[in-house]
Amino acid sequence: MRVINFLSILTLGISLVSASPLHPRQAKQPPLMGKWDIVGDSKIATMHIFRANNKEIYMIDKLEVNKIKQANGNPAISGVYNIETNEVRALNLATDTFCSAGSFFANGTLIHAGGAEAGLGYNVGFQSVRFITPSDPNPDWSEIPDGLSTARWYPAMASLPSGNVLILGGSAKGTGKNNAAINNPTYEIWTVGGAPRPQPVDFPFLVETMPYNLYPFLHVLPNFENKQLAFVFANTKGIVYDLDTATVVSKVPDLTGGIRSYPLTGNSLLLPLRPSQNYKPVVMICGGNTAMEIKNPALASCGRIDPTETNPQWEMDNFGG
């Protein structure tokens, strides 16, 4: 009888299992931290953005039919957003800002340079230089439409220890991969106010790194010799460059794995400078691709290097994906 009862229970258990398929246990979801609140409308699709003070954010777009108009009736491509009132004020520009760059003078004035083709009521912006000083009463843009020595599409810019601004590289017109006919392997250094107008300086590194050399990665390096040193990286190559003597100080080994700069764009940053590490400058470069193919997966690797070391070497990380 005990055997019969056991078999009955076993049969019943199998029937229940068959009738109720097993489901995988769901992983416990982490608790949500905070929430999003929509508090306003920028009215401008932002391409570049910077916070000028405790309450204002400045926005720069490319040519788009944005919601807000500037004084001449054109769709605004720049504006200032007040984060206390959530109100937007259109700023006035005359030239196309697409594929431009920007940086700050020591006095807080933003210089914004380069651009693209004319359209939507805006003039060509390839050689335009634009200035705005957020601390001015009711600030707005001033422009020099032909301010740059040559046309620059996708240049890089950096604020220098002297208080001036470096404008580096670019191409003479819009493109995918750069090519020799439109490459602009030069730089110019602008002072506050733009006078005297700077002349271009040849920069052969942007010939050596063709055709993947637009929007080169650019970092100013700290040093104890009062020099203006810059780390410049394009394609797979990097150099330390002395802007005071216009000479290459050193080269770093190639960063292997693929191309890191435009149009196979990864990203780059200078890690925090710490007094406890004697302000050791470590540059980190992540992402990129191996070929200009839409189905190619992005690179998952990052390289870190101190380019000021005697024998610098890349330290690699892989983030999967």
C-alpha cells in the first residue's frame, strides 16, 4: 500500500510539473535613483553647450529650423538658457556654426571658430571667428566672417597658459575622410580681441596622420618649465608639441587596435591632475573603429598614457560590448 501511495504522489507531481512549465527566475532590478522632470524647453537643438555661471547655459547649434527666432527672423542657432527661470533668449549669429569648435580666453570670453556652408539665411562659416563674453550686460555674439587665416571645418581648439587660444587643423570644406586637396595642416594662436590677426603655422603631424585627422584630440600639458606644451593625437598617433618653439618634443607609440579620431570617432580626456601625483598628466583615449563601414562594431578598448614620461607606453583596458 505504501508503494501505491508513493507512486500516486509521484504521478501527481509529474502531472503538476507538466501542467505548469517552469519559468526562469527574474533578476532583481536595482532600485531607481531619482527621476527626470521636464522643467523647460531649450527651443534649440544643442550641438555645443557650456555653463557660463550659476544660472546660465549657452547653446550653439548647427543650421536647423529651431523653435525660436533671432532678431532678423532666421531660426536661431544659438541661445542662452536660464536654469532658474527656465526661459530662453535667442542669440544672434550670421554664419553657419556646423562642425566648428570653441574655447575660452583667460578673461572669460568664448572664442568660437570654423563652420560650414551657407543656408537658411546664414552665411558661409568656414573662416568665421565669433566672440561672446557672458559677463557683459545682455551679451550677444560678435563675428569676424573671414577672421581665420584659412577655412577650417572640424578644427580643434584649446585654452593656453598664456591666456590665448590655439586653433588647430581642420579641412577646407565638409568631407568624410580628409584628403590632401582640402587638408589644413596648420594652426593659429588667437589673443583676446583678435589683434593682430594671427598667421598660420605649418603642422606636419596633420599630414602624417591623413586621412583620419579631423577634430584631433588636443590637451594642454602641465609642466614645471613654464612651457606651452600640447598633446595632439590623430588617427593612431600622438605627439608632444612645444607651441613656444613650434617643435615636436616627443612622439608616443601608436595606439593599436584601430583608428580613434574622426570620422571613426572615439573620445579623449585628460584625467584629473592631482598634487599628490605631482600633477602627472595621463591622457585616456577610448573607442573608435577599424574601418569606415556602417556595420563595423565600435572599438571597446581604451588606452591610457603619460606622454611626458621618458619612455611612455599605453596601458590598455577593454570594456567589452
